[in-house]
Amino acid sequence: MANAFLVLEDGTFFKGISFGAEGEITGEVVFNTSITGYQEILTDPSYYGQMVTMTYPLIGNYGINEEDFESIKPFVSAFIIKEYSTVYSNYRATTSLGDFLKKHNIIGIEKIDTRKLVRHIREKGSMNAVISTVSDNIDELTEKAKNIASIVGKDLVQYVSCKSPYEWTEGTWDLENGYKKYNNFDLHIVAVDFGVKRNILRYFADNGCRVTVVPYTYTFSQIKELKPNGIFLSNGPGDPEPIKSGIEIAKQSIENNIPTFGICLGNQIMSLALGGKTYKLKFGHHGGNQPVMDLRTQKVEITAQNHCFAVDVESIKDKVEVSHINLNDKTVEGIEVKGKPAFAVQYHPENGPGPHDAAYLFERFVKLIKSHK
């Protein structure tokens, strides 16, 4: 294991030890507050280009198994933790976390004060950084970090969206039988892939929906040819504003009264399609313990989240009803379009990883579709 340096753009640096691949990488540092679920986090396309810091101190103790992946491969640029467990114990595990990172050429850094790092980001905001195992020149690394372009205005979806359509029929996992297999479906949903997570698709299958996943470059006309009962706008990485094709799909779907559901980036894209605005959060929401209130029922859900941008509801308050808010910072967590069969949430109801509190949203979408057939 080699020495590794994490250097932020403001000159703050941490010396640690590499436990994955070696080399040098750049990215935006964010932190995730989940206690478990590092496999799902590593393979979440919404983290494309980001260095993820885990606030929980011991990571790697249950190894890696491909059944829990949320996509085909990991998308983080680096993984930052306090302590790496070289010993893993889980009957489903097939390899260690360290070997997995090496296989995919991802730098992992441990033995740093993640508490100090997270407090720094919370105070100063998310910032770009360099992790290097090949250089200990802090000044040079700081300059590299300063010159990293912001994710604002970048189309990151192009790096994670599928290249051609595919069908999804697999359901969620259970202890007895593994992933459920379905053959008969009541409904057909087209999912626009901005970086969709597999567990979202599994929940649709559990609720009787065959899903056709299409690239984000598809047009609304191409989607209509598939004769969907509903359209789903998926999660994904980065700034929603450059995703013009997705915004146009959402706009046409809403105007044509097709039942439409968005999650995370999909929520932001739906808002932009209505003429709204979005903005970058200071350090984003990443983790499995974000409290969200349903404003109609006053019920509080503990939710999983992963986003750096939020909706400016004042820009569309005449077109939507705010359905959910974040109790930590009062940001918008859900909208319903007035007079249209369309709604979206900013958080992740598919618990991959995270709580199951919001899984009812998939059933709500199915009921919405059936009421408009």
C-alpha cells in the first residue's frame, strides 16, 4: 500500500494510504452519511466524476458481491474512508472492496480524518480535489485542483446513459429466491435513462410494469412509438440544465397528459420543463438518513438521497404544488404538476441503499397510470 494525498482546491490536504488502484485522479469531493450500502453507492451512476467520502468509519467488512450493484460498474472517481477492513465476512461476497477498486482502476484512500474532512466541506462547501499516490508536492497538487472545471453547465449524463434501448423484467431480491422473475405485466413504462439505478427498475417490475429503458437522446416521438402507459424520468449525475433532450421529453410528456414520474435528476428536469430554475447546493444531499415531510399527510419519511442540485420552487410556484420538503434545509423534495398526471421527488424511494419509507411512490405511479388509461 502506497502513501496517498488528498488535496483540496483551497490547499487543505490529508495524507493517507492507498487501498485500491494507484495513480492520480481529480473530482468533486462529497460525503455520504450511510452506515451500510457502499456497493450501491460505488455503482450509482449519479456519482459519476465524484470522490465519495463515507462518514461511517469502518468500510469493507462485508466485501463485494455483484448482485447488489446498482449499475454495470462503479462510477465514482475515488473512494475516501477512515478505515478499510481487509477482512470481509458475508456469504454472498465474492471479492474484497480493495480488489474490486483495483480491478476498476479506482483509487481508494484510507487512514485520513474523515470527520475533519466532512466538517470542512460542510463549512466551506463541496470542492474539487486531487488524490495522488505518485506525487507528494502539495503546492502542485493544489494548483491542479484549482484548475478543475466545475460540474455546473456540464452534460455528465452522456457518460452514464445506455447507448441503445433494453427491456427490464427483474424484480427485487429476497432471501429465499434471490431476484424475482416476472413474465406477465399489466403496464408498460418507458424509462428515460439519465443514469438509472437497477433497484428503481426492480420496483416497477414488482408493481406489474414492464420497463423499456431508452437513451436520454431519444426523442418524444420515438418514445411514443413504444406505446407506453407512462414515462419515467430517472436519476443521474450533475447539472440538469444541459440535458436539453430530457427536458424536451418531459415537456412533451406533460403537455400530452402522459402519466409522468421523476426521481432525483428527473425531478429537476421536470421542473425545468415547466419553465423553472435549479441551483447548486452548498454540499448536496448524500446519504440514507435525510428527513422529508409529506406536506399533505404531515408524515415524516427517512430517505436516501444523492444530488448536488435543487429546484427553485419560486420559479414554478404557479404550475406545481410542493408535495414534500426536506426538514434539514427546507429544500423542495417533491412536486405535483397542477392539472396534469405528473409528479416527481428529489429523493430515492428505491432504498438502494437506504430506508424503505418511500417505496409506496411506485404504487402511487401505477395507480396514476391506471386512472388515466
